[in-house]
Amino acid sequence: MSDREAIILAEMKKTGAPMRPGDIAEKTGVGKTEVSKIINKMKKEGKITSPKRCFYAPAGG
């Protein structure tokens, strides 16, 4: 897992609720485009889920 993936995952866990990519970008300082790319990658790997459209949360919690 890359540093940015770890940062994004940690922020999602800290927030404790599904988040939009723009909110993740704002809280982590990672660019919105990069956040979207990382989210897509992590979703394919099963590390995160999308409980509702355009919102993402860590898998299993």
C-alpha cells in the first residue's frame, strides 16, 4: 500500500462515515484527481466499498 493510500484509508477510518472524494482530498491535502484514482484502485482491490453512489468507506467497517 502506498503512502497516499494509507493516508486516505486512515482519514476514512477516522471520519467513521462514508466520504466523497472531494471531502477526502480537502482533509488529506491530496489532489482530488489523485484521490479518485486511488479510490478506484483500492475499490478494485477490495480495500474500500461504496455504500452509496459517490461515497466511499473502508471495507469491513
